[in-house]
Amino acid sequence: MKVCTICGANKALDEFDKRPLAKIGYHSACKVCSAIARKERYAKNKARINAVARAKYAANPLQYEPKRAALRQANPERCAAYSQKWRAANPDQVRESHKKIYWSNVEKMSLKAKKYRATNPEKMLAYRIKNAEANKINSANWRVNNRDRANAKRAARRAAKLQATPRWYEKSAVEWLYLDSQTNPAPHHIDHILPLKNKKVCGLHCLANLQILSVFDNLSKGNCFDQDSESIKQLEITRSLTINI
């Protein structure tokens, strides 16, 4: 038995934390009183204690990693709630951290994202439709902040369209088609039935290869080429037009 120096209660030794340097090998205060004292001391010196802890961790982070891993494994829900709260309170730091991780592993991250898009087309389509306005704003901001890359992409698109434009290109008819698509009450896109850039085919930029699609259908299609009967028929028409150029 031992008397706590704070509460004065006579308690069993297992109610005290061990302290090898002490005379009898235990703290003078019981576990309950020690916990209360630590909380009070932390509340009074929170900034200083945190600064010291961060400095120690920065000096040797690997030393604390096993302890952090054990804590996360023992308290998954608590750690997840804390992480979520911290991310919500520090969005700028989270964004910078994500950028740093991405650019440190850009090839690996690109392959991972490409694989996810390929295996989850429905989720990607639903995301693009749900966040259409936000994506439009983000794209505009990206073009402003990355003018060189944006100009390169536009130049590549213009070059692909120019190479796919025959001499007998029906300019007035195509312009009328684009104008007609704008009169639809719902947003529509002008789509190349056979995509201009595809591993299997290269469609022409002409009236026979254009169609008006809803935003949903066009985003679903992308630049894919489905070898169904309609696509094969359109490919034969385009081939015959190409021969007659």
C-alpha cells in the first residue's frame, strides 16, 4: 500500500505508475491524480509543450513511427476523426501536402489515376456530370495559370482537326449544325462519330461525321470507338469519302 501525495488516499501499488528512479519504484501520486495534473499542466503550457514535441519529432521522425503506428492500430476511429477534423481546419496545408506527394511520385500517381478511370467509368462520368460547373471553373483557372500547356493542347487539337479536314469540307453546312445545336433548350455538344484521335481510327472533320449529342451522351462516349454495326457503317462512309478526295 502507498499514500498518494495529492489526494491523500491509501491505495494499492498497482494504482501508481512505475518509476524506477524512485525510492520504492513508484510515483508519489496515484494514476488518477497524475492524469489530472498532466491535463492541467498541458492546458497551461499547450503552445510550449507542442513546440517541444514537434521539434523532437522533426529531429528524429523514424524514432516515433512505431509508436504512431501502434496508436493508429489501437485507435482507428479516434485517429480517423482527428485526421478529418485537422484536414477540415487546414485545407491549405492539405492541398500543399497532396501536391508535394503527387510531384514526388508523378509517374506512379498518373498510372494509378489512369487505371482507376479505366476500371470505374460510371463513377468518373457521374463525377463529371455532378461537378460540371466546378470543373468548368477549374479548367478556366488552369488555362490561365498554365498558358503554355493550354496553348500546346489547343494547337494539337487544331492540327488534328486540320489534318482530318478534307478539301471538300462543307463549311456552311457544318456552321449551320453548330448553330442548330445552340438552339436546343438543353445543353448539347457537337460530336465526331468517328473520333479525330483514336488508336484504331481517325475520323474526318466533315458533316457526315458530325452529330448532335446531349452532354451526358457525349461525356459517356469520349473519344472511344465502339465496333458496333452503326460505327462500322459510318467508318465505311468516311472511307469512301476519303477515297474521293
